[in-house]
Amino acid sequence: MSSDSPTDIVIESMTEQDWPQVRAIYEEGIEFGDATFETAPPNWATWNATHLRVCRLVARSGGEVIGWAALSPVSSREAYAGVAEASLYIAARACGRGVGSKLLAALIEASEQAGIWTLHSSTFPENTASLALQQRYGFRVIGIRERVGCHYGRWRDTVLLERRSRVTGI
């Protein structure tokens, strides 16, 4: 169990050099089973191509990456340029230490600085910690997408949440 406290955690921009640690945390999320439909993490080139260049963050403690957050575009259409899907993953050893709160607060701030007016997420209903965190930071439940995808032979629901920016003027 980690001894990290919120004051020991530093939020910084993610770089390509962080990818091995980011990938390992992503892999833990995949193994958890209630974090993503993905069954294996992508390589850097694929991940890099599918995430916005802005708002890529890591949480560090003692120089080690213990969490990450990033945004993906929801559409290539210009009308949706300010709408992004939020992803946030915490290393298992760092859960319960305030890392998610610090990362999500920083992601929201960075997204608003970048002109993003809506963040959304699609979260498995069983991932109650993630749902609670998002709702603490102003995400609201839009609805349940029933049996939206098959995951390891089991049809899964997701909870669709969104957060409107309070500073971008929308």
C-alpha cells in the first residue's frame, strides 16, 4: 500500500517518455475488468493518434507515475470540437489516496483552458468509485446505455455522464 498523500502528488503534462508507466497503469485497469471495454493496451503510436494533444496529464509521486488522465475527441465534426471523452486511470497501489481527485480537477481545468465545453464519459455501472468521483466533480448522469458492448462474452451496460464547462461560456 502506498504512503502517498495528496500533498505528495504532482500533476504534470504527459510525455511520450511516460508511456511505459502509463501503459502499465492502463493494463491494470484492463485487468480490473470494470474500467474499459479494451482487452489490451495499444502501442504509443495508436494511443497518441486517438487522444487530443492537449489535456494529457500524469500524477507523480516520488518521480513515479501513479495515475493518468487524457481526452479523446468524440467526433471529427467541427460542431463537436469542444466535446471530449475523459479517461482517468489510477495505479492500484495508489487508489484511495486522492490521486483521482487531483487528476480530475486538473483535467477539468486544463480542458476549460483548451476551450473544451463538454466532457463526457462512459463508465461501467459496477465501477462505483469512478462514478462517485465524476459526480463529485460535476458530471451528471445522462442515461444508461444498455448492452452497448460485449466484454469477455458478457453484454455490458455503461452509464453515460457529462460535465458542462462553467467557464467556456456555453
